[in-house]
Amino acid sequence: MICLGIESTAHTFGIGIIDSNGKVLANVIDGYKTKSGGIVPNKAAEHHVDVCDKTIKKALDNANLTIKDIDLISYSASPGIGTCLRIGAMAARSLALLHNTPIIGINHCIAHLEIGRLLTNAKDPVLLYASGANTQIIAYEGEKYRVFGETLDIGIGNFLDSFARELEVGFPGGPLIEKYASKGKKYIELPYVVKGMDISFGGLLTNLKQKIKSGNHKKEDLCYSAQETIFAMLIEVSERALAHCGKNELLLGGGVACNKRLQEMAEQMCKERGAKSFAVPNQFNVDNGLMIAWLGLLQYKAGDRVNIEKAGIDPYRRTDQIKVTWR
Ligand code: AMP
Ligand code: MG
């Protein structure tokens, strides 16, 4: 069975194609970019409309398939920006209707975890999901993927992108900050905000804005200090989740998981407690259609079905509201 997955929760329009043995057939990503400022929801949606046909075509070409070879259409139904989600759902419904293909809508956050289980040796990991809009510590307990900790305000990627904007270094901020951070030497004291299992970035961003304005610090040192602080916060709550759940695998996912320093800190923490840390290749860390296709297949094989009339979106549906039928 071959599934085509459509990702459109935020800035990325992605098409992935995978078969039921987990063989990756295509993964094409087209991102909406801005010169300044963050995501304007209707502009991102316009981008998705513009690139939709050519991205689907490119993925099919890369897989050496035609749409007739596709047995299942899967799309991100939750969570995300409504105007963006709607484009993916509409593309999915059109394909399903035209080609009489079954359709399934899935949860984007869970897809990050399931693609990690497919592509690494992790069997039952705690997922540190660090992306643009989301920052959550997720693990499987009692037939659900439970959220053990999360950001109380903005996602870590949005924090990095806002910080980069203040530094006037460009967008997306994460990789640029990583580059400057590698040249930083001096640790500058910053607020470290962990509240139980949750974290928060808002105060830290305000503090950094003040430090940039003061002109007393080198850009490299600020980037270095910001990374060390926010990643330590993530690693602390991840470690507590591992201990609480009695699990010994940590999986990194989301665009921020591309960061080598975060990967290194995760490895070190895991090593110290006899656990193992896993990360997938970058093209599967960032938002992508492949993970959507894979979770669609898992759910379909477990018997989940959606009528095309009910194949809608649910922008606010949370990870822990989904009943896990496939494990
Ligand atoms: P996603 O929403 O999962 O597609 O991830 C996008 C986010 O990942 C953006 O906020 C980027 O700034 C961030 N990002 C991408 N690469 C890196 C990196 N190497 N280090 C830190 N953040 C990154
Ligand atoms: Mg994501």
C-alpha cells in the first residue's frame, strides 16, 4: 500500500510518499518565507495554493509514480493555522474524490514521533518536540500520547526567529543563531524559566531585547548564551519526563532538533543516565509530508476511517486528545 501525505500546518507545504514497509519514496518540501516579520496566515495559505500542484507533481515524479498508484491520501488535520490547514485538507479531498482514494486526517505532532520510531531504532521514546510553534514533551502512556510538559507561551522556534529578528541577522533564525553561537565564548546570565514540567520563553525574549539594545554584548555571546539556556531548559524537563515515565529513549523532533548543540546536550544527558538519544535526518525533523503519509498508513492499517464529507480540520486539537489505535 502506498500513501501520499500532505503537510500544511504552518509555513511548510510538503508532500511525502511512503509504502507500508516504511520505504521512503519521496519527500518534497516547499516553505513560505518572509523577508521581515513572521508568518502572515493568509499569505502562507496563498503560498500553499501557489505551490500545491507542482509539489504534488514533483513528489510523484521523484517516486516514479502516477496518482493512480496512490492507495491512500493523508493530510495534517491538527493542530495548526486554520487558513493553512484548510489548503492541505482541500487538496487531499480533491485528490481523494477525483481518484476515488481513501482519505485520512492526522495529528501533526504525533506524526513527528511516529516518523522517529520508523527511521531510528527508538521503540518507545519520550519525544522532545521542538519546532516553530510547538514545544512539547510527549510520551505514550495508557493508549494516548500524553503531553508531560510544554511551553506556556511561544514555541522555541518562534523564540529563536524573534530573537534573530531583533539581532537583525535574518530568517529563519534558528540556523543563523546556531552559527553565531558556535563563535560565542562568554556566557551571559539569562533568565532560566522552568515551572514544574513546563517552560516559558517570553521573559527571556524581553531580557535579550534589552541586552541587544544596551549594546554592551557581542552578538556571538548573546547567541551562545541564549542557546545554552533554552536547551538546558528543554533537557531538564526531558530528563524529568524520562524518569517519570520510566523510559530510556529520548527522540528529538521538530525544526529546532536540527541544532547540533541541542543534539549534543541530549546525548550527554542520556549517556549520564544510561538512556539513548535519537535524531532523524534534518529533512524529517522540519515539517514534512512524509511523516504525515506514514502516520496515515499506520492509522489506516489499524482500521481508522474517515468519510470524505467529514475530512475537515481541527486547528486546536491537542496531541493528548487522539486515541492511539495503532500501538
Ligand atoms: P518546524 O516548525 O518544525 O518546521 O521548524 C521550524 C523552526 O526550526 C524555525 O523556527 C527555525 O528557526 C528552527 N530551526 C531550523 N533549523 C534550526 C537549527 N539548526 N537550530 C535551531 N533552530 C532551527
Ligand atoms: Mg512540526
